[in-house]
Amino acid sequence: MDSADVRRIALSLPETVEKVAWEMPTFRVAGKMFLTIPDDETSFAVRCPRHEREELMAAEPAKFWVPPHEAGSAWVRVRLAELEDIDELRDILVDSWKQAAPTRLVDAFPRTD
């Protein structure tokens, strides 16, 4: 998997748009950012409540991490090389999208669980 897969899945989510900010691709729904792809494109950043982020990093530190300058944010980075498969990538992106999307979009989004 690579950043092209991240971009393809993100743009398949309802009302998602790509916008360059801070010299990197960002993805937004209803004007709210839910995904960034940093310069080296080996990882991506998604929304994640801090309490969940700490649990993810403790459980899978090779996969989930936060750079020092983002420690105070509600975001987590995910290393592409550590993902199990495309379904895991999609699940992570959909979860972040749902945190940013308006209720009308989330309610209309097909459930997969």
C-alpha cells in the first residue's frame, strides 16, 4: 500500500475534497480536515481522540505514533508499511472521516459492522 491508496480511498468518501495545506495534501469533509499525507508519504495522519491514541500507540507502537510537535493534538500518524491490509487502511480512514463529517453524512454512510 502507498499514498495513492490513501488518496483513492479518502476521495471515495462522500463529499471529500483534497486541498494542499502546509505544502502537503490534506483531505476535508464539510471544511473539516480528517487526513494529511506528510512529505515522505510513508505515513499519514488522521483524527483520533487522545485517550484512544494513547491506547493505539501502546498496543502497536510500530504502527501508530505522534511526532513531538503534534503531541497536543487529537491526531495520530499511521505507518503505511505496518498496516495489515487495504481493509485496515479503509477502516482507519473511514473512522477519521466520521469524526469530521456532518451527522447527515455519517447517518447516510453504509455501516460495515
